[in-house]
Amino acid sequence: MAKRPWVTPQEVRDYSVIPEVQQRTDARLEIDIARAEQYVIAYTHNSFEEIKKVPQSVKTAAIILAEAYGHKSSVLIKEVKSETFDDYSCTYETKEISAEVLGIEALLQDYVKKEPKNGVILRMRKL
């Protein structure tokens, strides 16, 4: 069984070049890592319990996603939703983080398990 967390806060800091992510506390990065790992599990329908060590590509995807979650959390605090000046107004929107935007779907595609529809898989063979 692959033990969670798969990634350490220091590995996320080592990978990241974003100052806000590098300055986050271990407790906050651990939450970002837990969110990233849960996303990977939900995306792949695979909890990686049957193996002892998580593959490097899955670990890399978790690091990239944890960095994105950390960056988004620190930016949301500073971000202005709407501002208005005399005849000028501006509104900032936040976008949802997804595997497609970050490019991690290619890292995870070999580990995606297909879920059965309605809970049943029927295989037939010729007698």
C-alpha cells in the first residue's frame, strides 16, 4: 500500500519558483498536498493501494497540482474582485484549476481505471 502523503512540503518548495508557494508554512503545504493527492485519486479512480510506491509521474502530478493550489490560495487573499474609478471599472475572476490547464493529464493517463457503469461489468466468451 502506497503511504500518503506521497509528496513532502519540501519537495513542493524545491520544485516551485513562485515566492508565495516557497514561503508557505508546512501546515498549509500539507493541506495543498492532501488536496492534490485527493484530486489525483478522484481523476484516476485509483487509490494506488495495491502498490508499495507511487510511480514518479503520479508524484510529479501531485507536486505540480499542490504548487498550483498553494499559489491560488495565496493569490486569492490579495486579489481584488471589483474596483471602480470615475468612469472605469475592473473585475477580476478566478479560474478553476484543472488537469487540462496544468498538463498533468498526460502524467496520469496510464493509471486511470475505468469505472463500471451501474456497478456491473459483464464479460462473455464463446463456448
